[in-house]
Amino acid sequence: MFNDAIRGMELASKYGILGGIIAVVTDVTVMQDPAKFFDYLVNVCPRAENTPCWDVGSDGEKPAYTVESQAFLDFTTAMFDHYWKLDDPQRRMRMFHGFIQGLLGGKELTCSFKGNCGDFLSVEADGSIYPCGKFSGVPEFYLGNINEQPLSEILENPVYEAWLNQRSCIPQKCQGCKFAQACNNGCTYERYQGNGQFAELSPYCDVWYGLYEHIGGRITELQTALEAQKA
């Protein structure tokens, strides 16, 4: 399977259609060296991304290969520090670039933190439509089929309206958070508990807060150093 994925990327690169890659971080991934993992990803494709494996089935159960929150935070902060020290704009990771941009007041690059899930839909090969690719195949979030219905009708599906309401849910804890404008309560998928139910607050809030705090600290250190040079 790994060799097939590499072959597919090589073919996509050959024909100029490789936009980027996403590596899923599992319980096994975090046992590797974070710096070597980052180097490998950006060597395979300069526009790389990583995402935690926090899958939740319709029954609310998590597979055994999901990564523990603290393990993911430790692994990712170590990987960020390596990326930060490299200081190479040609070797980037969208998550890190997006966090930096969000902390500096710009527009987050990662869809998970933009708070704009209503800006796109997921269209499967058979025409089935879901509000997000992470929910593709989950029956509760099936909106219709573009081969059978006009898009205007699909967008009027009550399931889609309920989905948008979930995305706009910003709980009280988020409103008082210093990273609220950058995080937007994280990814809606993270709050999914199965059977169509959502938690109010992302269960991985502490992870993202920790990462924002860590990256924000590195930015502050750099700003302080630059100010000292000017003095």
C-alpha cells in the first residue's frame, strides 16, 4: 500500500498535478523521530501536511490506531521546532504556516480552524454529497446525489442546515480564549460523538491550545530578538 501511494505521487508529480500530500499521524507515527518524519514528508512533496488520526465511527467508538492527544501534541511541537530552526520557505507544512498566520492576525490556511465549513462540499465519485470529506460515507450526513438532484435542492436539506449550525457553535469557553479568533473551536469532525451527536467543545481543545501556545511562544521569542537588534 505504501509503495502504491508513492507511485501515485510520482505519477501525479510527473504530470504536474500533485498539489500536496497529507500524512495521517497514528499511534505508530509518534514513535518515530519528529525531525526525520518532517524531513521525509517535505522531501517527498514540499507542500506537505499532517493530521491526527482521531477517527470516530458512527457508533462513537475509536479505532485502536488513533493517536493519544498528549502524544500528538509532543510529537507535533517537536516537529514544529525542527521546522522553525530550518527557516526554509521551500520546506513548509500547511498546519504550521496556518497557525503562524492565524496568530499574527492573518487568515488561517487550514480548513479545520477557518470556521468556514459552509464554503465547500464533498462530492464523491458516484455523485454523493456530504458537507465535509471527513464525513463521507457516514449515513447521517448524506445530503443527496448531484446526478439525481439539483445543487439548490441539496443545499436545502435539513441535514445541511443542522451541520452549518454546528459549525457556528462557539461555546463560552472559546469566547474567552485568547486564541479564539485563530482556532474557531477547531474542526467540527473532532466534536462528533457518533449517532448524529456533537460535543459542544472540541475534545482536543487542550491539544490545539498547547500548539498555539507553543508556536506563539516561538513567535514572541523572535520578535523580542528582533527588537533587541534594533535597540
